[in-house]
Amino acid sequence: MSRRRARPARSSLGMRLRAAVPPAAAVILVVIAALLPYPRLLDRSEDTVAVSRTAYACPAGSTVAAGQIAAASAVTATELPKGTRVRALEAANKWRRAEIDRTTLVDQVGRGSGAVGFFSLVGDVGQGEGLMLGSCPATLDESWFVGLGSGVKHESRLIITNVSDVVAVADVTMWGTEGEIEVVGGDGLVLKPEETKTIPVSDFAAGEAELAVRVERRRGAFAVTALDGSTRSYSGSEAAPATNAPHRTQLLSGLPAGAKFRSLLITNPTTTTSRVSVEVIGPKGSFAPRGLESVRAAAGRVTAVELPTTIGKDGIAVRLTSEQPILATARVSENKSDYAYAVAARPLDGVAIVPVAVGGGVGRPRLTLTAPGKAAAVTVQGYDASMRPLKSARFEINAGTTSTVNVGQAISSDRLAYVVVRPHGRLMGAATFRSDDGIASVPLEGAPVRVLGPDVQIIG
């Protein structure tokens, strides 16, 4: 395997547009995303427009749970590429669940309905077993993943789905523990209309224990899912969430309570070595773990850093401050049989849906929430499968602290299908799920209700 000198990461405009759409509407929203970075972070409510169409792709062989903030006018769920309809996922006014054999595209129409989907899988023995649960992805201009692998005992797969009726082209870039990697066949990866490719990461670069991967859109519209599995001493599997693009400050939120083993995976994609400071945000405030005041992140490499057990077992967030733009993810586990990832995320910029009735013996989730600046609060509202409201609860999070919310205790109804999480102030976090098969984590993201509209001026 050949390596090449690391290059500075390219800018990533509009990388977090949550609403992906097939053909005509996709073009409009992709243009919006390309013009204006991080649209939901901008305080320009007068310029936002309601999302009227949303689509996402769920991977084959999974259990899918799907719903929305408000009832939609129509939903179609189609297996790719044959076009067989999955009727169980097509109710526009309910929380629904279905087992799917093939990659399935869910296309929902409804102004401001805020459609979302989640999938769950159990890894096989070759993948390390364990629980995998994640969001069904929409299209983005680029997706970044940290913590993947292509070694003998650490294998990851990329599932790339062309959600449009035109050819899509992707570029794949990778960094390893020894530097940026010359990816075999990574430039100009072509996907036919409605084609899904499941690609072992080892097809691009073999023998890498830890990897950072960027999948970038060159043409068309596609969704990317990353599945990770390990049979090392810390075995397990996870649907690896995408993490934020390179930045000098990253906040990894949602590291759950109860974890015994927590490691940071820091990627420096630039050509200059950087010093990184580590700060833990816990229930009582923030502190710098001893020995991690200044971590060396070599240029163009993935660096693994173990968090000491002295930080305790509370739910936490980790703030990284770097001299150079970096990527980061945290790998956490309660034992050596499964693990989850906590990623760098942006503040929750709207209401988020968290699934509860996901099937497969998965228990009710716990939310790990951080108020990194001022004090904040969150309202958790429960709903049944018919979208009827149940109980709700409000929780206060002190400034600069992290709190854990047990959804099962907060809303004890047997009819609970999902909860809507509404932030009051600047918050970020994740939902942690557990089953007999292991642990999984899903970052909290605002449902696709509104996006920033184009800035148009009439001159004359």
C-alpha cells in the first residue's frame, strides 16, 4: 500500500443538510446547502423555508423504525433497485416499523413534516457481533467517519446509495495511523441510478487498524452509511455516525454513563503537527484530565488517546481545542463485548426525534445532554404509535455540565413509541440504546423541518 503526503482538508459547505430528496427537489436543496454553510446554525428565521419533501436510505437486512414531527401528506418506501414497495413503512400519520431485505428509499411529502428513519442490525460473528443502531442517512455534500478499520480484526463497510435517477460520482479519501493513504479506486466511484454499493473498506486500503474516511459528492445525490466491526480484545460492532468536518474546536457529546473504557480518535488531516488540549465536561463542570493537557496530533495521521478511568463513569462530553483543524470521535464500551461511538456534533438546532419502539429487544434509550455554555433546558415529549401525545417532562442542565435523562423513567407509558426532544438554549447530545446484544449510540439532530432559503435580491 502506498501513502501520500497529507493535504489540507477542503472546505465543507452545507455538509449537514438533513433533508435529502430525490431528483427535482434534491437539486434545489443541494444548491441551498452549497451556498450557505451550516444553515440551521444561522439566526435568520425570516429567511427559512419549510421542507416539503424528504428522503433517506435504510440499509438492507435491517429493522427500520420511521416517523415524523407532523403528519405527512404521502410516503413511499421503495426497495432498490427493483422498485418493490414496502407498504409497512408508508403510513403518513403513524410511527411504523418493518423488516427490510434490500436497501430501501423512503420518500416523504409534507410541508414541515420532519421525516426521520432509524435502522437496527445485529452484527454477525465475523463482524464482532453487537448492536448496531443508527439514523437512515440523507444526502450530504460530504460525510466524515473516524474509527473505521481495514485490518484483520477490524473491518468496516461503506454502504453508498444513489437516491436519484441519474449517475452519481463519489470520491473517497482516507487517513491512517501512518499518514494519508493512496486510496485504490477511491477517485471517481460511479453509481448507476438507484444503485447501492456495499464496499469493504479493505477494498480501498487493507491492513489499517484505525482510519478516518471522507466520502465526497462530485456529482449526483447519494447517501452513505458506515458499518464497523471488530474482533479485537475490545470486540463489537456499530453503525458509525458521521462526525463534524475538520475544525480547531470539536465537542464530542453523548459519551454515556457506565462506560469503563473510553478512547479518543483524533485525526489531523493537515500538513502541520498540532497540539490538542482535552477538556471533560461532566455533571459538576469541566476539568482537564491529568496528562492530556497537550496531546500531539501528528500531521496527516490518526492518533488514539485513552481517557483515564479516574474521570469516573458519569455521562460526559469532551471538548478538544487544537492548533490545526482536526476530526475526532470517541469509542466507548461498558465491557469488552461491544462498543459505541460518540462523535463531534453541532448544537441541537431544532426538535429531534428519538426512537423508543425499535424492536429486537432494544431497551428504552437514555439521553446524555450537555450545555457547553450557558444553562439550558430540554423538554421530552412522548408519543404513541398513532402520534398521540403522552407524558412530557422538562429537565434543566446547568451551565457547562452534562446530564443523563432516562427516557423510560421520565415517560413510563407502555404505549410509548418515540419521544420528541425540544431544546431550550444551546444543547447537544446523543441517545444511547442497550440490548442483550450490546450498546449503540445515535447523535441528536434536528428533524428536517426548515432550511435556510436562498438570499435573493431584486435590483432595478
